[in-house]
Amino acid sequence: MAKKYVSNKDETVRMFKSDFFEALSKVHYTVPLIVFLPVIFFFMYRAIWVHELRLLNIISLIIVGVFIWSITEYTLHRFVFHFEAKSKIGKKLHFIFHGVHHDYPHDSKRLVMPPAVSIPLAIFFYFLFKYIIGDSFISPFFVGFLTGYLFYDLTHYAIHHFNMHSKVWLAIKNHHMKHHYQDPNKGFGVSSPLWDIIVGTNFSKIRDNKEVNPQEN
């Protein structure tokens, strides 16, 4: 069987005939910060000055929001981004949403989620969680949820393009590199291996303990 193509360079492939849609699919890694930091500050303002929540309640709900994001990150990556479609249209959608990243994992313009996707998702999750926990608690919760998302997006970019020096960051990077170069059916946590360990999709310590060097593939 022919080996699936994987580029180890900062290069890309055209996905859309339309220049407009092609441009929307590419984004600088700072764009999520520009888009969502003001939103985070806005909801923090609402938590403090509009709903007048106690500091302990705000901190607790932010922590819960970060925790729920970690579950969301794992779930989206495993069950949505890695959904194995059988139809031609389904396979094309899979390639657009995530397959292109596995073929071109170091493409610097397709490592963070483009606003054309992240903003509608954020709106969807906002109203979903607002319905579940109510108007008073959604503001600090969403601060945590969006903070978790930003940490995920920037961590993903850093894993592929920054030099890691600390043991913690090297472990996170190696975990994600194994997902790319060793087994795409394991290691779905990007910013943390927490849910891979809990659910059982982590890499075997006995078999997979060595670091993965993309240049060897």
C-alpha cells in the first residue's frame, strides 16, 4: 500500500477554486487573539459589573469553563475532525476541515481555526451553555471556555512551529507529533493528554515512549 503523503515543510495546497473562500481558509496565528480577547474581556465585565457575581463564583465558573472546553476539544477532534466519511462530499468536507492538516501539518496558515469557523462555533456554544446554565452564570463560564479555546489554538501553532525547551511543553508536543506521525487514531488531546489518558486513547508507554521526529518520516 502506498504511503499517505505528508509534507514536513511550511507549505500548503489550494482547497477552493474561489479566491475568496481560499483566503478565508488561511489565517495568521494571532487572529484568534484579536477576535476573542475583546470577547473575553466583555464577558468578564458582564460577570463583575452587570451580574455582580462574587469573586469565588467567577473563579469557579471560569475553571469549569476551561474544564468543559478540554472535553469539547477532545470530542471535536476525535469524533468530528476524524469522522471517516464514505461519500465523496463527506470525504471532501473532511479534507477541508482536518485532512489537509494531516497532509500539511506544518502549514503555518492553517494551524489555528479560521474565524469563519470559530465564530459560528462560539455563537453555537454560547447559546447552548446559556440555555443549560442560565444568563447569570454564562458570562464567567464563557470566559473560561474561550480562554481554553485560545490556549488550544495557540498551543497547536506552537507545537508545530516553536522550539520547546521545558519538559512539560516537550511532552505536549511529542504527544501531538505521535498523533500525526505514529497513530492518528490516538492522541486526540492537543493542549493536554488528559482525556486520552482517561478515555484510553493515549499512546502505550512501552511501545511508544520515544520522541517522534517528523523529519524522519
